[in-house]
Amino acid sequence: MKKSRSPRKFDDIVDDIYSIYGMKRAHEEHHALKVWHTVVGETIARITEVEKFVKGVLYVRVLNPSWRNELSFMKKNIVGRLNETIGKVMVKDIVFK
């Protein structure tokens, strides 16, 4: 009789699944989008909407021009905190629209 492996939680194997199907980078990019609200906080999260993440650039729609201007001054700090939260350098720039 063949010995079976013990069951694993899905969260523990999801990275393996993405690697097998060549989707690891897409999974990492999706994670970068998910942590936006955590990194910027509730106030900024309410007035922004992350649109997409393409080749290291995060595109974020901002509710009004004055907030867009304010966020442009905070961009370097936000990029650093995003990468720190993700655990590697993925976000190279943010475009506020």
C-alpha cells in the first residue's frame, strides 16, 4: 500500500500552484494590489482606487487633484512601504491619475 501525504492547508500550497503554472509573478503583482489599503491607511484608501500594476508601475486613480498632488509628494515613502510589506522590491513607481 502506498503511503499518502498528510493534508495541507490551501494557503500553504498556493505559491507552489502558481509556480507550477507559471503564474508566480502575476500572483505577486496581485498581492501588491491587495496591500495598498493596509500600507496607505483608511483615509487615503477611501480617496484612491488601484487600477493596475504593469512592469513595476502601480497605477492609482485619485478622487481629486489636490489629493493627487499631495500623494505625489508622498510617492517615495509609499513605494518604500509597499515593497517592505510585500517583502521584495516589486513597485518601482506609482502613477497617480
